[in-house]
Amino acid sequence: MESETGRHIFYTGPELSPEQKAALEFVLQNKEVFLTRIAPKETQKQTVLQTDTHGDSRQKALTAVFDPEYEIQQKELRVQARRETRQKVMSAKVLIPAAFLVVALVAVGLFGLYRYMINTTPPTVHTVNYTINIGETVYPEDFISIIYSDFEIISIAFVEAPDTTAHSDQNVQIRVTDDRDNVAIVDATLYITLNTSPPIITGTAPIVSRLGNPIIYRTGVTARDDFGRALELQVDSSNVDQDTEGEYIVIFYAVDLTGLRTEVRERVQILNVDVDYVHGHIDATLSDILEDGMSQLEQVHAIHRWVIENISYAAGRTDPGSVYEDAYRALRDRQGNCYKFYAVSELLLTRAGIENMPIDRIPGTPTRHRWSLVNPDGLGWHHFDTTPTTLGLGDETAFFTDSQAREFTQRFMEFNGTEDFYTYNPSLYPQIVQ
């Protein structure tokens, strides 16, 4: 007979052998079930010795009945009692800590809520100093290294915006605010680097305009400070009269934030000639005589050859006009004196991008003469003269040295008595190749 109660199995019947019991317990041990054997129901006769209070004794025969069912019930009751006791103890062990845990969680939650609602601790802010070039934009975040805060940061701002155009370093204050309106105000230093070199103005050139035409001075002209930043370009053209022929000076200037100033002066010619016609004719001529891949020296010879082949010499003592006026007349009439030869040559050389400048015979001589100095390909300054001569020098005067100029002067004097043909004042010009 078997009965299962809790973790014990009670059975009746023959005694199991050690091997059987070991095997069965091995099977049941992983289920935490244990075996208990109850002997079969039986009746036993026993002799009991009885003694009264006076010490008198006697023997009495008794019959004892052993009932396994009853024993199982009693064992089950005892096991059940132990289980209920253990469950009460376990319930107490779980309930009490659980209660404490709930109380603790509530306390922590209330503390966190309290801390969240009324926390007044401002953020902790670490700053760094910052350096800019004068006039650059600066932001409050540039001074922040790191922020520690219990809450979200909603604002980083200057208490008072710094003056980035100031000529000295300055202290700045930054206000850091979290979403609980806790505020931290911290300090840092703004270092300002000043300009050390004056502005640079590029793109200026002599200006030629026809009488009465408007002049746009700023086209192609820029001004920058020594940090490479654009500056406002100023133009003083107050001395230029666009309705009167003549030569004037226009002033381009710029001032940087440090106060350094640069000024460039350029010549302005107001002419009663069609400047566009002159430019168009010069550019068309260059397009015909210059070829791709030519060196500047080769271009110098090509220009020299075109002028002496297309313009004839016409003597005259007329005073020179402007370059554009003389070039215009020479191109229109295809003749002229040395000033008109020079004028056409200057415009051709300039429009071709070859560095050049005028040079005049020394004052005080019986006749005047003007020719050019050229510096093609950076070879150094040389003489350049397209005016035909009685010596028939031809291409020799396209690119000649100072010693050659002295030689030609001597030959002129020996040929026709002309003195000082290529004599000039050296102090007025750059060093010429000897």
C-alpha cells in the first residue's frame, strides 16, 4: 500500500533489499522524494508488568494491533503540520523584507521627486580661454570645455557680448542655465590678435575714359587685410572732372580694424576720343600678329615689326597729347611723329601683358624724343624704339641694351651730327641692362 504526502512516499509490503532501495532512491532523489516503509498490519501479544502506588506488582497479558493505515495517516498529519509551519515561516521571511522594500522604494521615489522638483544645484562648468583675429565672430560655446549637470542644459549665453573689434584682451562671462532654471555664471578670457601689416589693394590700373562717360572705379579692384579678409574699398574721385578733358588722380584706400591704412593712386585720363575704337583696333592687331606659345620676347619683336611696317614717319613738332589721343590719330592716319609711334607701341605692349614704361631724351637737347623700356619674361629692362631712323637700324631697336644705346647715339652723331639721340637721365628709371 502506498500513499504520497509532500516529499515522502510511505509504502507497505516486504522489506526492500539494499540494492532495490538504493536504485529506487537514486531515481527519486532528483525529485526530492524520500521513501518510508510501514510494516504490514499485524496483531502482537505482549506481557506487561504493572506496579501500583504501594509497590505491589503483577503481570498482565495484552494484545497490540499495529495498523499501517493509521500510521500513515499520523505521519501524513505530522508532515502536513511541518509543511504549514515552514510555509508560515517562509511567508514571514518574504513578507517582512518585501514590506521594507516597498517602503524603501517609495522613500527613494519621493526623495528623487523632491530632489527633481526643488533641486537648486547649478551646473558645474569648466571653461577655456579663446583667441580670435580682430573682428571675428565668437560664440559663448567657444569658451566651454565641459558641463556637469543633473538636468538638461537649455541655454548658454554671454552675460554681455564681448567687443571683438577692441584692441585689447577682455574678460567675458557666460551664463549656463538648466531646465530647472538653475544658473551658473563663469568667467573666461578672450584674446584678440591685431593686424600687424596694412591692407593690400589689388587690381588698380590707369583709367582712360571718353569725355562725358561715367567711370566705374571699383571693377576688378579688391582690398583685404593681412588675415586675408575682405575690406571695404573706398574711392576718392573728387578731383576727377568727367566733363573736361585732362589727366586726373583717383585715390583708392582701405582701413583695417586695427586702423592701418593703405592708399593707391592711379591716373585718370578724360579724352575726347573713342577709347573703345582704340582698344578694339589694338586687340584686333594683337590677334593677327601674335601666336599661341610665343614668349614675351618673341611678342616684343612681332609688335615692333608691325608698327614700323604699318605706320609711316611724319615729322612735326606738335606737343604730345595723351597716349590714347596719339594712338587714335596714328591708327586713323597711319602716320605720325615719335610720340605717336610710342603711343601705339605702349598700347600694344600693355594689352599684350608685357611690362613697359616711357623714357624721354634728356631735356635741353635741340630735339625731343620718346621711346620705351620693356622687361619681357623678366629678362631685365631693355630699350625698345619703333620710330624709324635714318640709320636704318630696323629690328635692332626692338630689344637693345644700354651699351648698344650709347653705340647707336655715337653712330647718329657721326652720320648726321645728331647729338644725344639715346641720352637720358638714369636717376629717373630702373637699372637698364648694360
